[in-house]
Amino acid sequence: MTLNRHLFAAAQARVVGALLVALALHAAGTLLIPGYSSPFALRAMLVIASILAVASVGQTLVIILGGIDLSIPFVIGFANVVAAKLFGDGWNFGVVCAVVAIAALLIGGFNGYISRAVGIHPLIVTLGTGMTVQGAVLLWTAGFPSGSAPQAVSDFVSIGGSIGPIPVPLVVPSVAVMTVVIVLVLALTPYGRRLYAMGSNPQAAALALIKPVQMWVITYALSALFAAMAGVLLLGFTGSAYGEVGQPYLFQTIAAVVIGGTVLVGGIGGYLGTIAGVLVLSEINTVLIGLGLSASSIQAVLGVVIVALVSFYGRERHVREMI
């Protein structure tokens, strides 16, 4: 119990710390950049943060499990292009979403199965799978994706949208509800307990009759599913298909998870921390763009931040070494 309280307190401290950093960055942006806190700018920041939050769900789950998912940006691009193409060809969008979701679940499930059952490191498996998926999409579209998003999806993520008296598009409160659900699932359900058990001590979890392969298949399937959701949301946000639209999310999903305090070796962290990390990244990006920095400079700054945080959290002992 003492160890559990210590881990919980440490995780909470990281979440609070990340939120304080986000607030400090917002205050700095407001002082330095004209219009930084205008209603339109805030809506834009919240929409972009919401899409990143969706993309980061799976990365959070697989890192808690003790893995990593480098296929997320490729699945985002896959879903973006396939959804646009099928809808542009006249398919019902509900059917399109079902096809994309099933394909994503199969891709993720394959990643989890090969990583755990065959014993190949997930970094290699997910990168290889992702590149294969990207290659297949390029062959299918001949390098020129076409199609569009239905108006309902565009309205869902529109920066200018609002919900009655609430001046934000529907995607923002939807992600807030999603966050509550995920936090409760991780805290109160058998899946959540098994996920943390696998990440903390896989050998002990197996002795407790938790099925490792099943957990890896389910978790990686969920990761791909949320990545596909982000791809569809990006289709509505941009209005057109682009196979490499997910590339920035490879770095950003990992960064959001780590900034929020989830430890890369597994077993410690949570999605609430990832949300805090998403806010930090969104604020950093917006401040740096507002200051006129180039895209390469922004990437360099984010790289310094993530290396510093990984170095700091990497000093902690793994949970199984503290028992």
C-alpha cells in the first residue's frame, strides 16, 4: 500500500507539474504575442490539441503496457486517405468509418500479436507495419490521394464552430468526455488493472493468469483504432486527403505521453497526464509559431524538451525493482 501511494503521488505530481507548465506558457504567450488569447486563437489551439489527444490515447496505453507504437502516424495517414477516397467514390460515410475501423483494428492486432507472441521488439514491428501500410496506400492511390470529408465531420472540428452558448466546436467537449471515460476505464476496470500489471511485472502478471498475448493484441488494436479516428478528424480539419498527414504525430504522441509523466518502461502513468502533456505541446507550438520560428526550429526545441524529460524520468527504478 505504501508503494502504491508513493507511485500515485508521484504520478499526480507530474500531472500537476505539466499543467503548471502549460499555464506558464500560456501566460508568456499572452504577454509576448498580440492576440494570443483571443477567442479564435484559443479555439484553434483547443481543436489542434483535441486531435493530438485522440492520437495519443493508443500511445499512452501501449507505453503503460511496456511497449511503443511507431505505426501511429502511418495509420493516421492510412485512415485519412482511405476515408476520403471511399467517401469520394460515393460510399456511405458510416460504412466508410466501419471499414477504416476494422482495418485499423486488424493492423494494431497484428502489431500486438507479432510483438508478444513472436517476441520481436514492438519498435521494429510497428515501424515495419507502418511503412508497409503507407506503401500500400501509395500504390492504391498512385501517389495522388483524392476525395473529401463529409460536411458533418468538417463541422465537428471546425475552428469557427460552437455548441449553443459554448463557443467551441463539438470535438472539444467530446474529447473531454472521452478523457473521463478512459481515465475511469484505466482506474476501475479489469482491463485497466491488467494493463498496469503487465507493464509493472509481465512475469508476475502471467502467473496471475493474465494472458499476455491477449493484452498486447487488444491494446495495440485500440492504439490503431484511435490513430484511425485522428486520421478521420484530420480529414475534416484540412478538407482533403494527404498520406503523410500523420507524420508529426510520431514525435508528438510520444512527447505528450512522456511529458505527462508516463514512464517509458511501463507500469506508471495515465491518460490524464497525457492530456496535460498535450496542452504543454500545444502551448509550446503556438508560442514558437507566434514568435516567428521556423518549423525546424520548433522541432529542435521540442526535441530538447523531450530529451530532458526522458532523462529525468529515466532515473527512476522500474516498479518491479521497488517491490
